[in-house]
Amino acid sequence: MRFSDEMARKAQKTAKRPVRRRTEIGKSAPKRRNMRAADRERAIVDEAIRFFAEHGFEGQTRELAKRMGITHSAIYRHFPSKEALIERVYQEVYLSRWSPDWGPMIRDRSLSLEARLTRFYLDYAARVFEYNWVRIFVFSGMKSFGITGRYLDIIRREIIEPAAAELRHDLKLPDAKTHPLGERETELFWGLHGRIFYLAIRKFIYETPIPPDLDAIVRDAVQTFMDGARATMPRLLVRD
Amino acid sequence: MRFSDEMARKAQKTAKRPVRRRTEIGKSAPKRRNMRAADRERAIVDEAIRFFAEHGFEGQTRELAKRMGITHSAIYRHFPSKEALIERVYQEVYLSRWSPDWGPMIRDRSLSLEARLTRFYLDYAARVFEYNWVRIFVFSGMKSFGITGRYLDIIRREIIEPAAAELRHDLKLPDAKTHPLGERETELFWGLHGRIFYLAIRKFIYETPIPPDLDAIVRDAVQTFMDGARATMPRLLVRD
DNA sequence: CGCATTTGTGACCAAATGGTCATTTTCTGT
DNA sequence: ACAGAAAATGACCATTTGGTCACAAATGCG
């Protein structure tokens, strides 16, 4: 069978320029549309985000292209390689999920720390609890490109450590500048963060149901956390 | 180039039975070892667990085989397909990470609930915080085979709900049998669980450093949680 | 309108990949 | 020690997959 396959292919190759008629007889043709480069690029990125979120980065360019009604070759006109497309997807997804307000929000002492944390996590959940984001985040983590690490650094710097410092202030404990934050203190806040993010994992990674009223859960989480932290924090300072 | 390739292959195919001498001249040969079927099967499964944990289930059987010093064909003597191997890996990994003691431990009223939760999560962390387990768990979750769901069901039934019921008893609130557990109550405990598991995710999925003294963090987590839960729980009962 | 430029296509390639099988090598029981 | 059973190999296959390229179809614009 091998040989005739080969022959068939050669034959096909030789018979060049097959008459490709766009309009079938008596049928209004579904014209092929050429998009401007910039638009097509956007369209590809958008679809790629959805596609890779579902299938992981091993998903095939051909299938991705089919979903958009184009050929995979068209993708390669706009992106030099699959790697480059993936890199672009990272860029888009990561950049769109951080609000510059969040850092200041944590430090804004016109509200109680509990209120600030509640506002932040309500906002955070609203923005981050999305299929595409969560799955691409985790997929990229598993491929270990160091990208997730960079994102977590931001969270630590902008949320975790400031919040821990604020709790010190709240409880009238020594300032973080004189007594540096201990690991167990910051872990308290990583705990709150993990608790919230674990909801997203349950929903989008394990695809297990979570309560419909997410806001209530977030509020409860912050409240419970603050009650607990107020009790635990002084102990940590003594023992650290 | 295509054609001569083809020819070369055919030629090779024709020249059958190449003299394969095991011992090079004057060299002690590294003998090939035949293992008994059962042993080889175990060896394959063990290596596959490590391999798939690293590379995900798209990892190639050839590479897996190479790591064991055998050919990928040998794998197919012991497993009918890659799918079957993966299925077996699931079995092994999931089964080995649940202790029958855990359910009873939560219900054992000879210790305080806080002590029970501490014991459980210390034990849980010791058993579950392992590269292979965590990654295969998450990988399988992303492929959505419903396996992770089954595992979470066990956690809910054996840990989350019993623990919530115990907290009711602890706080002298109405029994769970007369007042069924509310979603927000069980979410409290999912919160604790998520908080702990998020440590594993940070370590093995994001590959970000976590504190070396995991036990201290677990203790703090349970303590903070209990302090918070004692304050929050009564509110939930009223509002639910 | 007409054509140069841009966008998209389909055939093709090479390497990878899951899987099969005839043959060879090793092992075990007698 | 040796024959038959069991284990392992390597050549092979079909299909998949990232990527290229010559050519065809749309489109902007003078």
C-alpha cells in the first residue's frame, strides 16, 4: 500500500492548478473574507486564548484554525511559530488581569483593613474567576516558564506584604520597618489568598460546582480570616 | 531528497537479520536484562508516574522507555495502549493517598476539634505534599476525566461535612441532623482545605518556594481558622 | 476600472508519535 | 545443559503535527 500512496501523492502534486471555482452552479457563494492583518491577528489571539485554555498548549494549530474558519497556514502568516503565538497569549492574558488600583487599595487607611481586604478580594474574584484566565495560568505554571512566579511576586509585593504590614498597624503592633515581617505572618495572608484562589481551581480546573453566591463566600472568608488573624498575629510576633 | 530516502529505507528493510553481536571485541558487555512480567510492569508504572508528573500525559512513550533503558515496544507488551498505562497511573496515584484513618479521626471526640484538624492536616500534608501526586492530580483535573471530582467527593464526605458538623457540636449549636449544613458553613471548611492545598500548588505547580517549616504553617492555619470560625459560624446559622 | 499589494489556501515536507509484529535474546524448569 | 516459554528488540506503519511555499483570491487605491 505504501507504494501506491506515494504514487498517488506524486500524481496529485503534478496535476497543478486545479480549477477551484468559488461559486457552485446556481448557489450564492460564501465568499472568503480577507481581514486586515491587524484584525486577523487579534482574532487569532482571541481564539487562541480560548482554545489553549481548553486544550492546553499541546492543542494543534490546525484545529485552532478550523475553529476560526481559516487554514493553519494563515496563522503562520501572522505568527512566526506556535511558540510565538503562545508567548503572545501569555502577554494578553496576564496583562489584562491586574488592576493598578489594587496596591493602593490595600494601603488606603480611610477604610478598615477588613473592608479593604473585602473590597480587594471581591474585585479580584470578579476579574480573575474566568475560565480562560485560570486555566492558562495553571497550564503555564505546569510548563514552568517562570511566568507564574513573576505574577506571584507581584501579588506578594502589592498585596500580601502590605496587608501584613497593615495588620500590624491595625493591632498596634511594632511597625514592619523596625520588626521585619516574619514568614509565618505573610503565610497568614497567603492562606487567605490561597483560600480564595482555590475556589477558582475547584471551578475551572476540577470543574466541580462552587456556590453561586461567590460574593457571600468571599465576605465570609475575609471575615473569618480577620477574626482568626487578630487572635493569631500577636502569638507569631512573640515566637518568631 | 524524498525519493532516495525512500530507497534507503527499502534497502534497509531488505537487508534483514543484521548481525547483532552483544559483546564488542574485548569488552565486557552490558547484558540486557529480562525482568519477570510482574516486575517489569511495576517498574513501568513507577517510572510512568514520575514521567507523566513531569511532562504531563502528552509525554512520549519512547522517552519514558528510554529513561528505563528499554524500548517503547516493551511497554506495549505490558500495556495495550498508552491510555491504559495512564489509567493505571491514576489508579496507583489516587489509591495510595487516602488514609482510612482520616474519616474517624475527624469524628473522634476524645480530642478537641482543633487538635483533630491539626492532626489531620499535618498527616494530610505529609502524605499529599509530593511532586508526583500533586502534579498528576492537577494534570488529570485539567483533562477532565471526572477523577478529581470523585476524589473531592470523598474529601467532602469524609472531612468537610463531618468537620462542619463537629464544629456545630463544639459551639453547642443545633445538630446537623435537625438543621442541615448550609453551603456557607461547609465553604468555611473548604476554605481551610484550600488554604492548605494551595501551599502544594505553590510548591509543585508554580514551583515557588514555600516555608521550610510546613508543620508550623499548618498549625497556624488551623489555629487561625478555628478562631475565625468560632466567631463566624453563629452568624451563618442565623442568616442561612 | 485595473493592478499592485495583501491575505489566504492547499499541497507538501520532515520529524514525531502511537502502535504492530517477526525475530532475537534471555530465562526457567527439568 | 537444553528446549520451550517469556521478554525485549528494531524495523515498520499510519497518522499527526509544526512549518514552508507557490499560487489564488481579495482588496485598497490611483
